[in-house]
Amino acid sequence: MVTVRLDGPALAALTRRAEAEGLPNRTEAIRAAVRAWAHVA
């Protein structure tokens, strides 16, 4: 497990995008973003 600190605006944007993409929570949004950035399936 890794702790990630986000400022208020970044956290709000993450929450909005997770909801827009139908992701169940922010954790899944962060995991998806890291997988995409790292090019991991």
C-alpha cells in the first residue's frame, strides 16, 4: 500500500472524473491512472 497526498482541487477533480467514468471509488480511479501512465495492463 502507498499513501498518496492530493490537494483539494486535485482530489475534487479525481472524484468528478471517477464518477463520470463510473468507477466505484477514488482508489480505483488512482489505480487506473497509474496503470495507464505506467502502460501496465
